[in-house]
Amino acid sequence: MATRKRPVTKTGKPRARKGVKLRPTDLGATDLKVETPPPEVAALVAAVEADGGAVLATYREPLGGHLLLLTALPVEKVERTPFQRDVSDGHVRRLTVAMDKTRRYLDPIIATREPDGRYLTPNGGHRLTALKELGARAVLALLVPEREVAYQILALNIEKAHNLREKALEVARMYQDLAGSLDPKETEMELQFEEAALVTLGFGYQERGRLSGSVYAPILRKVDGFLAQPLSRAIEERRRRAAVVLAFDEAVAGAVARLKEKGFDSPYLKAFVVARVNPLRFMKGAAPPFDELFATMTRRAAGMDPSKVKSEDVARSGGAASDGD
């Protein structure tokens, strides 16, 4: 299949993608090397060496000109950030087998330094785990001087694709970590959180691991939005909204159980129930407020009469199986 080409400007350069406002620096390849780092970065270099590590190079990245350190760190001093996804044993196994065959480690992790001398990696958990399993004594890391960038780095993570549950849990953990430290407003974290629905689902998944988030996400995307409040204040509202979704989930589960008692047998029953009680598909214009919509859907799901459901209705529902993500 032919690759679709990007539109270009009159000068022949690719047109900027929607929402991208970046204007790169004019730094060329020979401008990126830093011989004498500024005092604040020099202090970080000294801290790395005092921690038993080594700074192999200091340079500027080419887009924004920000300083980075290429370092070798003692592997026992590096940990995963507490807010990222859980480590997949299968993915770690594939990495260890690949490293065993090549006898090389070529992909540095990204890390930030904590005041207590620990180093946290926001996107290298699988590689770090594999290195530790193999018995490596050091890990190569790109050390970012600004700790707050660790939350942004998750947006660049291409190590392993997220499913919805992993992404939502990662967002909720990041939210809790930020609420107790930098405490920005939700509206300032749109890049890192991606969408408000992930925040609400993340707190929901923390309470109920088998929550069928893929069924509820399309609805949440229409009625859930970022709050103009610091995370430490907004977190209670997020937990409340998650509880509303969980109450709806219980009503849906009850409707599914009644349908099964009547002999309906389909992997799409939960998706069918949600579609049947969701009024958004018949509405024109703006969606109703969050609480109003979920109150309506919860009431309808709790009162669903399986005797009024036809087999062909369920058969037409199709879609993805919805018994957890």
C-alpha cells in the first residue's frame, strides 16, 4: 500500500501538523556540544559523580536547546517513577532475550535526579528491569535537569503501546504524585493527561480493576472536561466522578445478569446495555452535564426489562467484547 505523503509548503517543507506550534532552534550539529556547562548544570554533574556515576557528555537537544547529560549511573540507584504503567513480565522477557543475543545495550533510559540521590526513570521501566535481571552494574541514562519534565516525558514513551487501562492508571498515578508535589491546575496538564476521561477512568480502575473502560470512554469524552483547579483540590471531584461511573457500571452489570438469566449469551451484552441506555445517540447539540447524563443512564440500566429485548437487537450491537480491558 502506498504511503500517503504529507502536504508541503511553497518552499517544499512539510506543513505543520494541527496543534503543533514548535519553532526549532537554529542550532546545527556542531552547536550542540557543551564544553562548559552553566553553574546549575555543573552542580548536577558534581552530584552525579558524588553518587558514583559518570557524566559522559553534556549537550543541547536540537529542538528547544535544552541541556541534557549523557550519564552512566549505578543501576541500584535508579528506580521507576511511581506513576507509570506496571511492568509487563512478557515484555521484560523479550528484552532480556534480545540483550542476551546481541550482548549490547543501546537505548539509554531517561532519568531525573531526586534530592536524596535517587534517580527516577519515567519511561525506561522495562529496560531497567531487564538490565537488573541480567546483572548489569550500570545503566546509560539521559539525565534531564528539570524534574517537572519527567511528567511530560510520558508523552514521548514509545517503548510499549498502552492499552486503555494501562494509560488511565498511569494518568491517575501521575495525578496523585503531582497533587502532592508541584500541584498544577488540571488545565495546565492537558499534554500529560491527554484527556479528562483518562483521569476519571484511572481513578475508577484503581477501585475496580475489571472496569470496562473501553465501553464508557466514548461517553466520558463528551461530558468530562479538565478542571481549572489545582490537582490537590480537584482530586476529590475526580474520585467522585469515578464513583459515579462505578455506580453506573454496577447498574449495567445488573442488567447484563438479568439478560443472561433470560438466555441471552453474547460477549457484547455490556456494550449493548450501554448503547441502549445512552441518550447521546439521539441528541442534537451539546451533551447534558456529567451528573445528569450518568444519573439518567444509571436509572435506565437499573430498570431495564429483559423481556422487552429481542435477540436480533443484541446481535446487531456487535463491537468489541466488553468484559474488562
